[in-house]
Amino acid sequence: MQKQSLLYEGKAKKIYQTDDKQVYWVEYLDQATALNGLKKDSITGKGTLNNQITSAIFQELRKNKIESHFVEMISKTEQLIEAVTMFPLEVVVRNITAGSFAKRFGKEEGALLAFPVIEFYYKNDVLDDPMMNEDHIKVLEIATERQILEIKQQALQVNTALLALFAKADIRLVDFKLEFGQRADGTILLADEISPDTCRLWDATTNEHLDKDIYRRDLGDLIPVYKEVLARLTK
Ligand code: UDP
């Protein structure tokens, strides 16, 4: 497989085309950002850890019959993925109150929600990723009603599988963000990454943060924490 031209550079990843039209080449960067890019730092070792964690999680999901764009990890910072057309949506699933949910509704962090709550955000840096409802998604022709339903169903299946996976690692899965893409035949496929950058993970006993809130909230060094997550997931 040959790496070819750069297709997209995100905040923490670069995506390249390959000589196979169906496959993209992803490089995980040592970059950390928060506040929609206002806070930005290079953190040595972060790319390696997120690549390994994401790869381990997608492999585990596959064992649970949940497909994703993940093909294989090809180096410590790189993986191959299936080329899909992304929906410009961030799909957030929440099990426990935290972050923007706690802030928006004036709630304490840490309360168990009666059921998993799904939220959609429009992936648009210029607009600062505004929250959207299903009518917004339909009227802006981002996805159809059927596609939204399918995305919600898949997001809930991923939640069930991830809750079990993290529970085995003594981690509470508070909330997380997913992204989905579409194959040429219209199949909707889980994509992007699942890592401590995109999940809130709390130690099951101490409730200590094991995720990017360490960086967002200036709570210390993120690398040992991400290493701990990888070690627990792969033990
Ligand atoms: N999240 C993400 N990317 C984003 C925004 C949120 O991966 O651009 C994840 C975040 O890590 C958390 C969940 O989505 O696990 C919910 O984030 P929230 O809406 O509480 O926003 P935040 O507090 O991160 O601003």
C-alpha cells in the first residue's frame, strides 16, 4: 500500500489517500487542542497512544459485531481505514452528567442519567460546532430521517459495547463523541476515532479523570493517564 496525497488535516490527525481508492491512511499527531482550537499544544507520545487505543477499541467492537471504518494498525502512529464520505456530525452519547450537558442545564457532574442521551452537533469549526436537532439535520439535508435513525441505533449499540469494555477496565464511560460515514452503497459506518480525546472516562473507584479533561482543565500530564487507559484496555 502506497501513501499518497494529503486529503485532510484535522486537529489531531492527518488523512492521506492511498493507491487503493477504498482505503485511506491515517496518521495520529502529537497535537492536543481544546476550546475549538484556542488552546493548542504538542504533547509527545499522544499520537501513538490514541492510535493504539482507537485500534484496540475498534477491534473489540468488531468482536461484538459492530463494524467500523478501521482496517488495521500499520505502525505506532498510523492506521488504514476504509474510505467513507463523512456526515458533518458529531454524535454525542451521554450516560452520566458532565461537560456541556452539566453546564447547559445547570446540573452537577456525575449523576447517572435515566437513559443514554444522544445529542447532535454540526461539525463546523467556523460556527463552533453548534448543537442541532433532528429537524435541523433533515432540513439542512445532512442526513435523512432513516439515516438519523440508523445513526442513533448504531450509537446506542456502540454505547452498550463500550460500557461493558470500559467496565472490565474499571472505568466509567461518562460520555463520548462518535462520527459516522457512508460507503458508496449507502451503508452507514462508524468512523473517526474512539479514544480518551473523544470520551470522558472516570476511574470506577476514585472518579479520577482518565481523559482529555486533564488537558482541557489543566489537571496535569495527560500521557501517563492515556498510558493507563491503554494498559487497562489491553490487560
Ligand atoms: N467531544 C469530542 N469532540 C468535540 C466535542 C466533544 O470528542 O469536539 C467529546 C468530549 O470528549 C466528551 C463528549 O464529546 O466526551 C461530550 O462533550 P461536551 O459536549 O460535554 O463538550 P466539552 O465539555 O468537551 O466542551
